[in-house]
Amino acid sequence: MFYFVYCTYLDEKELRKYSSKAVFVTKAKAVNVKVEFHAAGDRRDRGWCHLNDTGTARGEVTYGLIYMFPEEDSVVDFDDFDRCFLTVRGDDGNVYDCFTYRMSRPGVPMRPPNFYWRHIPEGARAWNFPPEYIEKLQRTFDSALPCPDADRPAPSGPPGKSADSR
């Protein structure tokens, strides 16, 4: 299955923790969706990436990557996230139907912890996304509430299904 990467997995090392067998296909753009940072539901311990596809995202573009994922990595579920599907245009000119994750119930705008956040702008720069887009990600991050535990350590292993292990 094709997977649309738009947040922390822009960092190849992070992606490999989730799927060691994923194969890069192309850079891509998703239209009428935007990256936001929110707490999960009523939680107030940290923020996460969310892919907003509501009317407030009209006209927005999210840059990302398309990977081919093996079946066993395409069916993983995570607390507070839904697997969703979207169509994106690859930089190779092709259109791809992809899966990705977005928050089930985005709560208040809230920044993710520093270990999580740093993968996003670093990955976007490594993939040569437009500077204006990276600046927009930074403004979105800056406009959210601070993470109450911003300096918490990164998990040492692959992402767990439980929110407490990620």
C-alpha cells in the first residue's frame, strides 16, 4: 500500500523504526489538507501531528513523501489516531491513493515534545521542501500551546500502539 508521510516520518531514521521494509516512491503534495498540532481529545500532556481536511484547509497544500509499505505495516493502529485515505499527486506526475494517519479527536492546539517536533522541520529541509512551507510549519507550531513536557526523552524503540509509549 502507498503511505503518505507528512510529519515526523519525513525523517528517514524515524520512518525506519515504523517500517524497515518501506520503499520510497516519490515526493508528493496533498491539496486541501494542512498540518496542525493538537492534544489528543481531552488529554493535555502533549501535542501530535494532525492532518486537517475540513473546510478550513481549503486551498492549503501539504508536502510529503510516498512510500510503498508492506501489508503488515499498513494495518497498524495507534491510540488517538485513525487510518485514513487520500489522493495525492507525486512529483513524478502520477496520482496515488494513499493511507496515512490523522487524529481521531483533535483537541486544543498544542505543540508536540521537542524530540517529536525536530524531525519535522529537519526532514522537510532534508527533502528540499519549499522554505515558505517550512516557515508555515514553524508558525503553526509556534501558534499552538506549549507542550507541558517539551523536553521528555524520545522513546528508544519502535512506536508503540499506546499513546503513553510514543
